Amino acid sequence: MSILSIIFSDVVVLILFIFSFKKYIDRKNTNKLLWSLGFFEAFIAISSFLISIYTKSHVFFYIYYFLGAGLTPALLGLGSVYLFKEGKYKIHTILSYLTFILSLLLIVLLFFSTISVLNFNNLSNLIFKNIVTAADIKISLLGVGVINNGYWLVPLIALNTIGTLELVYISVYSFMNDYKAKTISKRSIGVLFILIAVILIAIVSSISRFYNISIVWLAFLFAWIVFFVGYILT
């Protein structure tokens, strides 16, 4: 079930990228560009995860972690911020530089990190064969625990947190504006769908760091479908 959930998740984010990029081509702006990049990176990240655990290639696993766990939420959140005009405090510029610096720091620190070969092999067996060769080793199906903990966790958590908060804040702000103006529309409902999807992804990602949830990729698939519905409605 996990492998099918991963594949279908990849298909959903690919469709999101195609829709988003088409909108960017029709009307070029920073918001659509960042969202297109975010969806594309999500697609590359999930594809890299599959390639990595199938071929036992550590390089692709690093790509998956950097793009998927690091940059995707950050770019989607930053894209949401660019929906609104930049004020006198230059929030767009500050958040853009912060995202760039944290991303660069994450690349450098990941370069000096090491992979637990045992956990990596167990993850591959668990995904493709539904077995774990070492029963006492608990592995998150998202790959948490494969890269040995280090300072790279700091920029990773920061990018995730900032991106999630940006998406949540902009979604709530947009919905409340529509509600106050009594202009609840398909767009307003779409914003709620995106909010639910973002919160669900954040919860599943956080819980999977501490517990081995067998349906984590199924939950991710559901979240991306909800996100897709919300995106279409908006």
C-alpha cells in the first residue's frame, strides 16, 4: 500500500505543477512562479525517494530530503506571501533572503552528514517488501532516522516551520477577509481546503518523526488530494 500511495502522491503533485505552471505562463508573477517551483520540487523529491530506496542510492535520498523536506514547504509558503503586495517593512524581501540563507545552510550541513546504512536498507525493504530485517529498528516511512541527526536539522525545521506558518497565516487571513466582506465563494472554500491540507501534512510529518506510522504515505496522499481540490477551487 505504501508504494502505491507514494506513486499516486507523485502523480498528484505533478498535476499540481502542470496546472500551476500553465497559470504562470498565462499570467507571469512571482506567486505563480514560486508555487510552480514548489510543486515541481515536490515531484522531484518524491521521485528521488522512490529511485533512492529502489536503487539503494544515497545521493537521491539527499535530494529527496533537501527538496521535499526542506525547500517544498518553504517555497509554497513564500509563494503564498507574494499573493499580497509588499509593504513598507519589506516582508517579501526579508522572507526571500531568509529562505535562501536557510536553504544554503541546509545544503552545506547535509553535505557533511552521514547515512545509517542499516536504517536505509530497512526502509527499502519495508517499502518494497513490507519487511524489516532488524525488528528492533523503528523507521519512519518518510525516511526519518536514515540520515544521522546533526546540525542540518536546525535549518530543516526552520524552513518547514516558516513555510507552514506562511501558508496557514495567508489562508486564514484570506478566508477571514472574505468572511468579513460576506463574499464567501468557491475561492474561500478552496482556501479552507488548502489550510486543512497544510495542517494535515505538518501533523503527519511531525508525528512520523517520533512514531512509525504505517499509513503515513497514505495520509500524505490524502493531504495532497485535498490540497489539489483547494488549489483548483481558488
